[in-house]
Amino acid sequence: MKIGEFAKKHQVTVDAVRHYMAEGLLTPLKENTQYVFSEIDNEVMDNILLLKSMNFKLDEMRAYLLFQTMFSANSLSGSGSFAPRFQEKLEQNRAEIKRLEEMNRLIEGRLKGAEEAFSYKRGVALSFIGRLRCPDCHKALEVEKPELLHNEIMSGELLCPDCGRRYFIRRGIVADRPLPDAPVQHTTGEISGMIEDYVRNNDGSYVLNIRELYQKCAEVAGKNCRGAENILISGESSSFLVSAILRSMPREARLFVHIEQDDSIVKYFQEELFPRETLFYSGDIEKAPFQEAMDYIFWQDYDGVYLGQALKLYPHAQPRARLDCAKALVFQRDLDYPDEKRFFADLKKLGWENVSAVKTERIVRSRESTDMNIIDREGELEVQFGIYSFKTLG
């Protein structure tokens, strides 16, 4: 029997047969330039496939197959010294089955979670309420119609008893305007799909540079916020960037997270990273119901506000406060986009002086990427991202 016919008989490829020959498991006779497979070879091949189905590795079946080739008697091959090896493999397979069953339980849990709608677990800590003040008359705010979960307010309203200014709490978010009662209708699986699309639609080196940016950001933020009591994270730029920063926050700090628009998705994915005392505020920063002097601020929105809003930053900071800000440098002459010099000048007007910067390499943003989507362009952009550190002037 020639090699092609032999392979077809056992429903394997010719390459597989040659591999078993190279490993010394099959030893057909050679006539002239061709191998001829005998009945013994058929039995050996049957046993190779049988042992593979039992989860034996090639090295583990070598001695067994050699014994069979020498004696060509199946009645002998499973007896004597080979019985303990089969028993050992049986125990290994049982352990492997148990491990795979545990893996499947984890996978099933992930699949179940992927179809779940958002469920918000963090609200406004009751210890925070006494610190909230009306920005106009500085009176303490009163809580109306609170709905609590684990001693945190998930829904309700805050009212200034003097001037009547009102804030609204939905899904644990405090806002200066009414928020919709129903959360965004996405499952966690759909959001994960968006993330996968982002990775697929960008060059691999670009994505790695963005990940490096987040890691550098976490390192810089972790260093500059060390020992801070009051921390503010402000801006809409990237929920992933905020997650990187939150991993570096001291757990005992009091955290204020500010966004202009309602972003329930961002809060959902970050909740588990929040320190115990966290206030998530949506609205105008000048109308924020807190007046703490911040020890550390991370501001994401310089580029965003430059293209659409007034340049402003939270006005209350400690004399020795630190500020970190993410900035994109765009290397394209036809774009009127602020460079470092203009960036530093704007921050200096707000009372901040640059002391250091950590930057990525120059990278190309593909047309499919959502990064830098504040610039309405269909082509590619060469960009460089930086994390800039500032201190208060004087």
C-alpha cells in the first residue's frame, strides 16, 4: 500500500503520515524510492489515532507503539507495565475534564453577563450630602424624594432652600438639569463589540501606542495625586483614559468626576474603580454643587473646548495643587489646531505653569478611528499624544 492510499484509508493527510514517520512512530518498509505500508503499519496507525483520542501525546505513545510493532499482538499491548500508564492517563483526563468544566462555567458566566442590560450600583454617598452647597448662595442643599441603594442615593433631587436652585439625581449622577429616567439601551455585550470594532479598525501599532498612552497617564497621575484629599477628573475625551487614571487614585481620596453631558455608559464601566466617596456630576462646572479646593485635577478637554466652548477650568484649587492634561499634537499644516506654545499660553492665563510632559511617538490615526473625532476629516492624521503636568503659578 502506497502512502497516498494509506493516508486515505485512515482519513488523515499525507503530511500527517510523514510526521508520524519522522517521529519514529510509523516504520514502513521502503521499496526503491517509495514506502510500502503493511498490515502491521495499519495496526500501528489505528493505535496512533486511538491513543490520540485518549489524549496521549506522541512522546507518551512511543513505547507502546514500539511494543506493538515488535510483537504485533494487541492482547499483550495493554497488559503488564502499560496498565499503570493507562491508569495515569485516565486520571489526567479526569482532571482535564474538571478543568474544562470550570472553564466552561466561567465562559457561560461571561456570555450571560454580555446580554445583561446596565445595572448601576454606585450613587451619591450619604456622607457627601452635607458637603454639597448651592453655588449662588452657598447654602447647604436638601434632599428630596431619595431612592437609596446600599446607603447611596441613586435617584432624587437636591434643592437649595433659599434660592430654589435644583439638581437632579438619576442613576447615581448629579446633574444641573433633568436627566432621562431610562438609561441608554445597550447590553454590555454590545459595548464590548464597539471596543472590538475600535481595535479592528485601527492599525495594530496605533492601538499599542494608545495603550502605552493610558499606561503613562496612569503613572503620571498616580505620582501627582499622591497624598491628595480632593481630586477632580473633568472632561469628555475618553472613558478608557479615565479608567486608567482611576486605577492610580488613592482609595481614601474624595473624588469628583465631571462631564458636560450625561454619560451613563462611562459611569457604568468605571463604577467599580470609584473610591468610597465619589460624586459623579454632569453639567456646567461653574454650577457644580461642590466648592472643595482641589489638590489634584486631571483635565481632558482642552482640545475639545478649544473647538466649541469657552476655555474654562474648575476655579478652586489649593495653592500647591497639581494639574495634568491630555493634549493631542496634530502635524498637518492646513489645520488651525493649537500647538504646545498656544496650549501653554492658554493654561498660563488660567493660572497654571507647565513643568513636564510625557508623549507617545508620532502615530497615524486611520480614517476609521473614533480618536480625534472632534476634527471632522475623512483622511488620516499624523498625531502625537501627550500628558502634560502643571503647577499653580506663584
